[in-house]
Amino acid sequence: MKKLVIEFTINQQKRRLFVKPNDLLINIIRNDLFLTGSKYSCGIGECGACTVLLDGEPVLSCLTLAATVDGKEITTIEGLAKGNELHPMQISFLKNAAVQCGFCTPSMILTATALLKENPNPTEDEIRDYIRGNICRCTGYVQIVKAIKSCAIEQNS
């Protein structure tokens, strides 16, 4: 199968890769770039564990062809912090005990970050609606919603 050349920015670093037309973004991120924060789980877009930000919008990397990210900007959980300084959403998840096993945490944090960029002061219902595609099997979402709301309040003060 003929490979394509794609150029994109991931976590503020320009990259150039050769990919097959059917390569999935999640596989490129994890296997070629060794960024393992994004998780491969269901493979059919049902769980949200593979969520990354593509030009600031949450996308399911298990359903995204790598060839489609040519010229785009990707942010994974590894790129959210600024050096050793955690992103406010990461801090809020820690402060509010919104982490259990951690499998869904990267996707929840990225999705929540996108939400607050789009809607800086969401209601609890708006938060629950926005994260509905990210499944957590451990927490029941109470602490996750609390962390997102808390981060919104902190950023608006």
C-alpha cells in the first residue's frame, strides 16, 4: 500500500510522517509518536477514551484517519501542561478527586478543556451533555462534573 506524507503539529511540535491511507490517528499517536495518554479501547467511537483535540475540537482518534490531519494541530494529554506546570483542568481533577483508575481521565480532561473554551460558564447539565461521549466505569461522574465546574469558576474569577 502506498504511503502518504502528512505534516501536522502535535503538542506544539511540527511532525512529518509517512502513513498508509487507512492508518488511524490513535495508532500513529501511540505507536509511532509514543504518546500513550490517549487510550485505545472500543475502536468504534463509543467510549471516548481515544479523544484528542484537533484544531481545538475533541475528536475520536480511533475513527479519524491519520491522513486527514495533514496541516492540522493536535493536542494530546501530554501536550496540555506547560512544562512542569499542570493545566488548570488537570489541577482541578486532582483537587476534586475526579480520578479513579485513570483510563478515561485524559479524554475527560481534554473534552472538558474544549468545553470551557467554547462555554466558559457551563451549567451542570451542559457539562454532563458535553462529556456524554466519554465513558467512565469508576466514578459515576459526580467528581468529574464537580472538577469541571470548579475549573470554570476558577478561570472566571
